[in-house]
Amino acid sequence: MLYLDHAATGPVRPEVRAAMLPFLGERYGNPSSHHSVGEDAAAALDDARRRVAAVVGMRPGDVVFTSGATEANNLALKGVALAALLGSGRPGHIVTSAIEHESVLASAEFLERIHGVTVTRLPVDADGLVSPESLAASLREDTVLVSLGYANNEIGTVQDAAALSAVTAATRIPLHLDAVQAAGWLPLAGTGADGLSIAGHKVGAPQGIGALALRGRIPLEPLLHGGGQERDRRSGTENVAGAVGLAVALELAEAERRGAAERVTAVRDAFTARVLALIPEARATGHPVHRLPGTASFTFAGVSGEAVLLELERRGVVSSSGSACAAGSDEPSHVLVALGIAPEVAQTSVRFSFGHQARIEPTPLADAVAASVAAVRSR
């Protein structure tokens, strides 16, 4: 089986598993306990926090460990907006875009519906880019947060983080980047962002661990109340094993990032070119240059994307139609529709996402895609 759905999740790396194992056995302490067993766990948690902070370019105290990126995104949007509401007594304004992950869009909709927060959803161009000019024009006196995806999970388009952060910095409005797909492929430090969300299972750690790195000067109302863990930003006994695994996985991914990006980009480009040459109806989606090294996405007009996926799996290739968080939905991808793609064409989409360790011959893979599309079309 050839697994090409790394944007959804990937395997736990052996080095990560080895680092976590003691904390699933003899080093089982609660980091909030004031005895030697608890202090051992607390020391490991502090070390993991320091290592994650180093990769994302923030201070250790800025890192809040979460159950994953969905929680991190919810905490970023709701936490900042609610803190601003409590501080001023007035609902604020949030800016995001039309192509964000469901955890961002649903959090914004919740704040809009329940708390009266005003939400601006910026349009994107045909390649999925947010223009700095449209961002600048959207900002208001009561804007409390801008939340944008660093790299899109469906089409792989990478935003110009430096240009966008220059806009927000000029007005001293916090910029949060959903960096889940970017981690391991793009630099996380030096983006100019005030907040970053990451998920362990995208970089070789297990599912169920993630982090929100948010600068400590930004007020944040916790979503989980109780024991005051994570500097009162997220209560609940920390997942020490997960935090250790996340730290190791991020360090490994960062160390390999440049080499892996160069190698996988070459595979992706050769694969994309052959698919487009073999299938006249195929269209690549996302920006042709400013995109994640490991993501190739297409529409195949006139055929069902789900049918193509089933045919590919019969040939030993596992891929997806887009976001795993929207799996099972009959609706066309909101990302592709926002790009101006017709809903009936958006439903033909197929995404291939490669991992760091990909050693793939692009020609046989593209041939399998062409054969699968032809088989579906002939039915």
C-alpha cells in the first residue's frame, strides 16, 4: 500500500515512540504533584515546552499544550475574543478567510452567533492567496485578532506570512497562524505571527497532542477551567508523554525540513506534470509555486472524486478528497468553491499528500491515477 494522505495524519516516528515510552511506564507522575515523582514529570514537561518554543521561535511560557490543533485554534479565537470582550464589555471584530480549516471557521461562527463578535471572512484569489491589501482594508479599531492558515490543508497554498504580519504589526493587532500543515515543511520561527497552532500527528507524534504558541502579552480567556495548569491558560492534567513526543517530532522535522522539502518538491512536480499530461480534464488546484512541497491536488471534471479514490485504493494507493475533518460530507469543498471552482467540479477533487520520508517514483503513481480516472469514466 502506498499511503499518500499525510496531510490527514502520519505514523508515529520510532524516535518519538522511544522518547515517550518512559512516560507511559515508570515515569508516570502528575506534573502538578509536589513530590519527586511529580517533579520528574514536571521537569520533562518544562523541557518539552522549551524545545517546542525553540522550534516556533517563542518563549517557553508562550507554549500551551493542547489535545491537538482543533483545540489550539478554538483557544486562539475564542480565548482572545472573550478576553477582549471581558476587558472592554464590547464584542470585538475578528478577521479570517474563506478557506480556513473548519475549527477556525466554526469558532468564528460561534463567537458571531453567541457573543455578537463581528467576523470578516476575506476572499482569496483563484490560487488561494489572501492579499495584504484586502487584509489591511478589513482592519478596524475594534479588531482583536486576525487568524489565517499559514498553508492550506486541501490545496497546499502557502500564504505570504511576512507580508501579512507586516500589515498586522503596523496596527498592533495580533496575528494567529494555523500552522498545522506548515510544520515540518516551512519555517515556524520568524513569521512575524503572535500565535501558532500545531498538531503532533502531522509531524510524527501521536494523535491527541498539539500546542498553541501565543505570546504572553496577549490576554487569553481559558476554555477549560479547573486546576490552572498551563499558566492558567488551559486547565487539566497535562499529557506529559504527548508533550515529550511533540517536542522530539518537531525537532526532527525541523532538522530535516530543507532537505525533505527539496526532494519531495521534485517528486510532486514530476507527478503533477504527468497527471496533467495524461488526463486532459485534470486541473491542479492551489498556487503553482507558493505551495507545500508535499501536496498535489486536482479536480477531474466529469467523474466522482470519491469513485476515483476507491479505484486508487484498489490499485494500492491511499489518498483523500480533502480535509479529513470534513470526511463523509456530501457538500463540495468550501475551499475549492472559494477559489471560484464550480460546486460540481469541486466534488471531483482528489488530494495527494506526501510525507518527509517519501521515496516515490512519480511516473507509476501518475499512471495509476490516470488508469483510475479512466476506469471511473468508462462506467
